[in-house]
Amino acid sequence: MEDHDILLKFQDPASRNLAFNQLVRKYQSKVYWHVRKMVVDHDDADDLTQDVFVKVWKHLENFRQDAALFTWIYRIATNECLNFLSSKRRKFLLPLNDVGAELAAKIEADPALAGDEIELKLQQAILRLPDKQRLVFNLRYYDEMPYEQMAEITGTSVGALKASYHHAVKKVEEYVTRTTDD
């Protein structure tokens, strides 16, 4: 079902629940994996995905359609991830690098995320990036999202996103090269 049809159904109180269920079915997996790439832990990703859809439910009738529905939902998910990671750092008084190391350790311990050695190094490198660089890297590298759409989601200029992606790629290459040579 198209987003336009979902939004029309959502406006009618008689079909609101059905429309929302269709929206969740359409976007739940994408949102989950977007969140999971940022927070790594399955339980955290599940909780955040649920929080995202609770916010979507609360605010969908006020959605102005300035952007695509998908972009709006991704923006909510992105903000939830960044707030969660920031809160986690404050809660445990962890510097940025310690959070990355903690997430990298979870990757090594999670059999669902097991891959070949180079994939593991890539994931560890990505998790050592600052949150916003990691977000930009994931959206561009894994989701192959155009910079213009990323700009709508993040509220950042295309130029800044390109620079952030470039720096992220350099850091990832440096980490993978350094750990492969060891």
C-alpha cells in the first residue's frame, strides 16, 4: 500500500488502527535495522523501534507531508538513536570511545552478527566512529541513500554530509588497515 493511501486511511477514525498497522508492517524492518546498526544490541533496537512507532502514532495526524513519510519516520528513528546513545554515555559516564568499544564487544559476542574477519573489522571500525559520522556512514554505505534524502532526515546540509562521510570512510579504512596489519 502506498504512503498516500495509508495517510488517507489514518485520517478516518474508523480505519486509523488498520492504517497504522499497515504503516508498521511496511516500515518496521527498515526502522529496526537502521536502529540496530546504531545501537547494536537487539533488545535496545527492539525497544527503540517500538518507541519510534509510538511517536509516529502520537504525531502522525499532524504530519505535514513536507517530506516523504519514510524520511519523517527515519528522522524520528535517528533522533531516538542519538538520544539513546547520548543518554547511555551520560548514565554510565562513558567517553565516546568507551561506548564504541562496548558496542564493538557486543558485536564479537553476538552470534547473529558473526561474519568473516574483514566484516567484523568493518563493524568494529564503524562502531568507533562518532555517532553522527556512524549514522551518515550507515545511511550512505549500507542503505545507499542519496545525500539529499540524508539531508532531510538529519537536518544537515549536503556538503556537511559529504564531508562527514569522507571523514568516516578515512577512519574506517585506517582502522581496518591498522588492525589487519597487526
